[in-house]
Amino acid sequence: MIKILAISDRKNKSDYFNTIFNKNTYEFSCLSDENLIFDMISADAPDVIIIDTQIKDLKNINKKIKNLCPNTIIIFLISANKIDKDLIKYANAFLTDEMSEDFILSTININMRMKNSLEMLSNSNKDLADSLYRLNALYSTSSQFSGTLDKAKLIQYMIEGMDKALSFSLTCTLSLCTEAEPVLILNSLYELSDELIEALKLRTVLNYNSMFDGKNPPVSINSDTLKVVKQIKYPASRFTFSLFRFDNMFAPISLGENTFGCVEIFKEASFSPDDATCFQTIAQQVALPLKSATLYQEIIEANTKLAKLERLKSEFISIVSHELRTPLTSIKNSLDILMSGRCGQITESADKFLSMAMRNVQRLSGIINDLLDLSKIEAGKMDFNFAPTNINTVIDYVKSALSEVAKSKGLTILTNQEKSLPDIKADAQRLEQVLTNLVSNAIKFTPESKTITISSKLAHSKDIQINENFKDTVKLKDGDYVLVCVEDEGIGIAEKDLLHAFDKFAQIENSLSRKAGGTGLGLPIAKQLLEAHQGAIWCDSELNKGSKFYFAIPVTNVLSPV
């Protein structure tokens, strides 16, 4: 019901308004005593005040009314031909003595509708402003979440985001991920007594356990030993147990099976549905970066362990290889002396066993040299002597060195070399090592009466065909390359095993490879030696149809330092 107050000392006007408003179901009263007027206004402000401009002390009364009830509609009752210009700025509308009943009611109703519309608009604007503020707080908090993998900072950003969006009195945040043990972070407006903190600890433990529906939680928490971190804004004031009568909200901080804790928030004023949505959103938002931070930390720890193991492995290989080389050298020298006859005549049987021992010493020496080379390469300590080198000279040397070995297996080594190849800037000894490994493997895995072919040519990068399996690992820069191929008619490699051919200690699983033996280090060493030359190595192969191992070194190396 619309409440109307008329301020007038004219009885005829009071009776006239009383008749109009009472029969139209308005709540109406008329006063002229100043004290009664302000007592009434202070107790319950009316919707409309009609002020008779003929009342005494008009300006003073009007000023006090505007201060006491700024949202009340003020209508002045004036004489028909007399309007005080100073009153215009204070009035929402005007009535005259001659106005009809319908006109008076219309004036009241129009102003009431306008007032209601303005109030609705004001409330809508306030709601919009609140929503925009929350969205801004959520955006700001989300940006902070994406900017760090520090779990302690993520939890703190969550608390700060809730403070911005919700202006809480107290948050109780149980964190399972920011320290080595669970910690309860109390972010409070005022100081908390020890008794209240104990009650909050117990409440947090109960809330945490309730998240798992009677199942065992991932981390067991005891309120007696739970660590507490306090963050107090205004320590001069203190909360009492009346805090538990405040409105509150609770949310887990979890993502899938990952639980990072929980958070409860208290506020003296009631939370709105929008507050609840904002609170749950922030609690859910922080879970994903917390999971990412956890995974990142696990990766860092795993990489640290792997790096340590890799370093220990390299050190072990280096130490063992050096320790084996010294006695092996003595054994080899002793065998040389015995086989030379300087210690007496060697029988046929003794010569057979001494030759067997020498072959195994040489084989073991090769294994040790491979281990030492691998250790040096991985430690970045391999020495290179780069100089202009012609690849055909390297091919001729390797063919000459291994022809007898191939011949002893009934194999033939052929060459197909392009003449007048440009020099490349390379370490000739290391290229000999690469090519020797490739040809030795071809000899090892090729049956008798077959052929091994070493070829060389000049090719542009766009004309070099690389097996699809190596497209992601072999990238040739634009330019000319010296391309070398070692082709055999051996056992071949299955397509699924092609990439693994260059893994350390890898060998193709078949009867001939097991019979041939070896460390599986030749190809990995060749790969890293070629990468040091800014080159690359790959292969084509098919089971039982042979293999082609290619390596390419850029010609531009002769013009620019490596």
C-alpha cells in the first residue's frame, strides 16, 4: 500500500486529501507539527510527501525532509498562479488547489511508477556492476593461475581471488600439496583465539573426511597435529565463537582422482547464489594448474634422477673401460711376444689357442674403445680434427682395411664412387670410424657369397630420398651434400625396427644377429659422430633382402667452421 503524508495546517486541504486517498486504498496522514512530522519520517519514511507551500518555515522543513528520506517523492501544493522558482529544484511534481481528484491521483501514480522504475534500474545496475566485478575477479585470478607452477602461490592466488570477489570474514584452506605435510591456512579478517583455532582444525578435518563418503582418504589428517598458518588482516580485533553462526560455504579442491585439499569460507552477511557460483568456480579453477604443477614437479624430480643415473652410468663406463684397457694391453703385448717365438718354439696346438686368445683380446679391445668413445661423446669430450677431406679417400682406406675380412667370409666389397667430389670439412679419422662400423656390420650380417657395395655421390638436399621412418629425426638443410651408401645383401631389418637400429645397445632380434654378437654401440656412435659434422644417417631395409645405410655431410662445411 502506498503511504502518503501531507504537511499542511489548512484543515480543508487535509479533509479533501483524506477523502480522496482513503477511498482509493492509500494509507494517508496529515500533520502540521514539525516535531511530529520528523518523528514519523524517522520511524517510517512515506512513499510520497505533499508539502503545502503555505506552511511556515517551508525551506527548513523541506531541507530536513530531503536529508532524512532522499528517495521519497516530494510534491508541492501551490497556488495556481504563484510558483517559487527556488522550490522547483526540490520537487518531483506540483499540485494546485484547483486540481481535480483524478488529476491528483494521476500525479501520484505517475510519480510512483517512475520511482519504481528507477529503483528497478538501480537494482539492475547494481547487479550488473556486481557481476562485472566478479567476472573481473575471476579473470584476474584465472590469469594468475596460468602464470605459475608454484603450488603455494596457486593456493594463495585462490584465497586472494575469493577475497576480491566475496569479501569473506574467514577462509579455512586445507592444503595437501604446498608443503611436505598437510597445512591449514587461516586467512582471517580478525584475530583468532587458540580455542577457536582448535575448533576450526577439528571442523576442517571432519569436512575433509566427509569428501570421501566413508572411504579412506588419500592422506590421513589428525586435528591434534595439523599444522596451522595464520594470515590476519586486522589483529587489533578478535573473532569469537559467534563466527560459527555466520553464513558459510565449503568446496573440495580436486580434479578427477587428484585431491589437493578443501576450502571453507565464512561471511557475516548471507551469500547469494551468485556468490556460491563464484566460490565453486574459483575452487575448481585452481585444481587444474595444481595438477599441472604436481606433474611438472614429478617430471623435474624424474629428470634429476635420470640425469644423475646417466652421469653415474657414464662415469662407471669410463672408469671400467680405463681399468680394463690397462690389463688388456698387457695381455695383448704378452700374446704378441709368445706368438713371435721369442719365448720358444710354438707348437701347432699352442698357436691355435694363442690365435683364438688374440682374436678375443682384439674383440674386447674394440668393445672397450666403443664404450670409451660413447662416454666421451655424451660428456662432450670427444676431440675432432677438422680439415678439408675427400670422402673417396676414406672409402678407399676402409675398403682396403676390410677386404681381407670380407674375403674370409666369402664376401666381395665393391665401390661405386663419383669422381671429382668436392672436399668436405671433416675429421677423416672419425669418418673412417663411421664407415668401418657400417661395412663391418654389413660383413657381420651378410651371408656367404654375397656382395657389399660402397657408393658416393654429390646430391642436393631436395634430391635426397629419406625413408619415411626417419622424416621426423633427419632434417637436411638446403644445400649440397656428399652422400655415401653402404649396401649389403644381408638379413635386413624389419620396418618396425628401423628407428631402433640407432639406439644404444640395440640389436635386431634374429638368429644371425645373436650369433654375430656385439655391443650394439657402432651405429649410435656413428650417428653422434655424423651429427658433430652437421650431417645425418639413416637406412632403408627389408627383411631377408638386405639393407642400405646412408650418411650425408654438407659440402658447406669446408667453407664455415664447425
